Amino acid sequence: MQRQITVNLGNLILSLSDAMDLADPSLIQHQQRTAFVVWEMGKAAGLTNERLENIFIAALLHDIGALSLEEKISLRNSEVENTEDHCIRGEILFSNIPWLKESSKIIRCHHNEWQNWKESIETPLVFDSQLLCLADYLEREIKRDHYILHQHENIILEIESLSGSLFHSRAIDLFLAISNREEFWLDLVSPRLYSFLLNEGPFRKTEIDFSDISLISELFRNIIDFRSRFTSTHSSGVAASASMLSKVFGLTATEIELMEVAGNL
């Protein structure tokens, strides 16, 4: 009897987030840092576990729709006038996985300014998107060649000045509540942030089965293949070929499925 294949969801999502941000030194840990800020604000707001999980995943992969390195760097440097395109692509990529649909909505709205929302801040999507919007903005304001405790006060003042325009006052109040501790800032820029989020985050004890692993592998595949029309079907073709060859060589059903996942990746 073959053992059931499971993977820790936190480790899997963090690995994907980490890989996406390795393309350039200016991007390293951007999404992890954003997720850390969102996680801290969400806990301070008393969000339900389900909402915390949804916003945490959204933060870890919020730039999933930015397909080129140039676009990623431009977003990091706040040089993109139209921020909506990568939000739309991110929503589409996420919406293919049923249990990521709520996270996909947050990704879609994470650049929406408070002054442009028509709904109340009490609306979960509005509130959660505002938290991600603020966390993303905060991380992009950090100068990586400066010591964090020599710049954090200026960052706080900058964010406070955007109350009522970019951010709702409730989001800013939550940020102020968590950012008055030096350890918040030191944890934010810690090289061990991956380990912290893995062991303290919402998915530290969450295991997913093979069907969900397969869905995540398809998400990986789409991120890579959608970068160019020349590679738009490359990984899916590799997965299909691997599956067919596995059947020819008489592999078991489980082994065939594993080969498909390997092909996607």
C-alpha cells in the first residue's frame, strides 16, 4: 500500500514566493515582507483565521501577474502608471484554483486607493485589500542600502500623510499599532523571515494532498509559460509527454501523476 503524498502548504507557497523574488536583488523577500506586515496587521485587527489565510496567501503572491523582470522592478520602484494589468493577470492565475478564489479577489484590488472605493471599509474585500495595499506600499518605501532603524520613522510619517487618500484611517491605525516596536522592523528585514513565516504563519500545520499539489504545480507552470507566446504551452507539453511515456513504461497511476507534476515544474 502506497503512502499518501502530502506537502506543507506554507512551505510550498513560501517557496513559490521566494523563487519569484530571486530574479533581482531589489526584489528579494518583497512578497514575504509584505505578507509579514499583512499578517501582523490582520492579527491586530482580529480577523478570522479564514480571512487571515486568504490575505496571507494573497500577499505572498500579490505580484504573480507581473510576468517580466522589468515589470517587477518597475512595480518595486513605483514607476508603473497602470498598476491594474498585473492585478488582473494575478486574479486570473489564482482563480483557476477553487480555494484561492477569495485571495484572487484581494490580489485584483491590492492597488485600489481608498479614495476610489465605493463600498464601506467594513466590506471584507475592501478592508483586506487596504491592508495589502498598505503593506505593499510600506515594503516598497524601504531603502535596502540603509539600516532599517535609520529610516523607519520617515516611512511612518509618509504613510500617515496618505490617510484618507491612498489608505483608510483604520488601516493606518493598525499599522501604527504594530510599527511602534523596534522588533517589528527588525523582523521585517530579517534574512530569516522565510523561516519565521513558515513556523509562525497560518499554514504551519496545514498539509495538502496530491490533488491540491497538482493544482499548485499548474499555477507554477502558468506563471512560467505565460511570460512569452513562444513558451505558452511548453511546460504543459512536457507534462503531457511525461505522462504518456510513463504509461508506456508501465508506471503506476501515482507515479504517472507525479511525472505530470514534475513536467509542470
